[in-house]
Amino acid sequence: MKTRNKAEKGKRLATEVRRQLGAEAMTRFLRTLPAFRIEADIPDRFRDLLDRLDRVENEEAGWQRQ
């Protein structure tokens, strides 16, 4: 019984963390931090890879919300 409660609690916590990390306010905040800022002068191939990663993440997030 306790194991199931722990698993459910962990699942709820993971869902809440994902929700908060995906929030627009969090995105704006992270962009102000130097470690999360995208450099303007990165090579095109890296920018293309980042764009591709964004698309895949957005598609996956949309699938999980359904």
C-alpha cells in the first residue's frame, strides 16, 4: 500500500515539476540567466539543431497533454 502511495506521489510531483518548468514565466526567467541564454552568433547548423529540438519538444508536449 505504501509503495503505491509513494509511486503516485512521485508521479504527481513529476507532473507538477514539468508543468512549472514549461510555464511561460519560467521560460522568461531562465532566458535572463547567462547559462540559459542563446548566443546570437552561433553557427547556423547549431541553430538549426536547436530549432529542431524545440519542434520535437513542442510536439511531444502536445501529445502528452491530450
